[in-house]
Amino acid sequence: MFKYFIKMYELKIEQAQKHLGFNIGKNRKRENVELRGVIFKLIRENDEYIPLQKIGKLFNKDHSTVIYALNNIDNWLFQDKKLFRVYQDLKPIFDTTPTNNLIIRRNGEVLENYQGLKNIKMLRDKNNFYIDLL
């Protein structure tokens, strides 16, 4: 199940790097550490159940690096207004909050239309896609 989410976040990180205009990379420059922290925060805000090891794996880092960044990112955002603007710019890229409507289609034909949903839980397992309406 996490392979799907990892691939999704890899694509979102590529979009973020295109938006920023450079590769965040693996180095330890302060700017890159802070930008990785922003991405860790955005991923964690939108998916609190993804393990820290999986988040770190996106940048070939371990979970302790993710913990350090998550513990310090709020301070960094408060102190650096430019970094806060970057956080605000990247937020829509990483936003995975489901909408209040769910439409199920097959070959373009609407099978079901649920409106006003509060919670939607979606899971993907191999070739199956499960949707739990909570």
C-alpha cells in the first residue's frame, strides 16, 4: 500500500523542485535542509499515518533526520519569512485532502455520486482499489 503513496510523493517532490527551480538534493546546506523540512512537514500534514522511515526514504535519509526537521520546522518557518512563503507556495502541490464529493465512474459513465461526505478513506492493494466511506 505504501508503494503507491511513495510514488505519488516522488511525483509531488519533482513538481516542487520544478516550482523552486532547482534540485533539493542530498547535501547538508542549510537551505536544502530547511526545504526538505518543509516537504517533510507537508507530507506529514496530509498523511499522518505514513511512517517516518518512508518519508525519509524519499530523500535517502533515515527517520531521525525526519524527526529533527519536523521538530524544528515551525521555528524555521517563524524566523524565515522567505521559507514561509515557499511553504505556502508548495502547500497546494502536496494537499491531498479529499473533497466532499465522490464520483465513481466506469468508462466515463457515472455509477455512483456521493455528495456531502465528511470522511473518505481510500486504500490501494495490488490491483484493487478500496474506498471506505466513514
